Amino acid sequence: ALFLPSTVKSIEFRAFNDCRSLRLLILPHDIDLNKVGNGIIDETAIYQIAENAGVAYEEYEWGDITAESNLRVNEWLFHHMDAVPLHKLCSDSTVTTKQINDYLHEHGNDSALAI
């Protein structure tokens, strides 16, 4: 798993390409998806999860990934953990333990087990 901090403002072309064991990648909550390069999760375990969810890179005849499909994959990557908000909350480096405790108090301790 890799939780990128909010100090990351851009991600280069194919940054995690071929990191086959990468199963979880949480992007910063404030990242501009237009500054996320093409194919950052190509050939990773999380890309297989994206494909199983119906989201995939599409390529031109010459092999480059289309901008539209890249944006769709990046949007999926940004939102795929929305159903488990505690994980997204904890990935934000500005979040305090009080905010985490407040979340657990409001949603119950079992919410930490939801994936």
C-alpha cells in the first residue's frame, strides 16, 4: 500500500508502472488529476482491480494511452476508496488523532474494519 501525502502535487508518466505488488494507492486529497501522468498504475495489482471494476487504459494504434482513458483510470483511482472513508481520512497527513477519534466515535469502531 502507498499513501501519497498532500505535499505530492504531480505524478510523472508511468510512475508506478510494473510495481506488480502495488495493491493500494491513495492519491492526495487535493491533487489535480490533470497533473497525474499517463499510465501511473499500468502493470500493477491495483490496475487489475481497476480493470475488474470496468475501468481500463485504452491505447492508440501506436501504443500511447489515450488522455480520456487515462483520466478515467485516475478518477477511479482517486475515488475507489470513497466507500471506506476512514482509510481516506487517515491518508491525509494533516488529519489529527482527534479527528480520527471523532470519526470512530461517530461511525463506530467497526468502521475501521470496513474495506
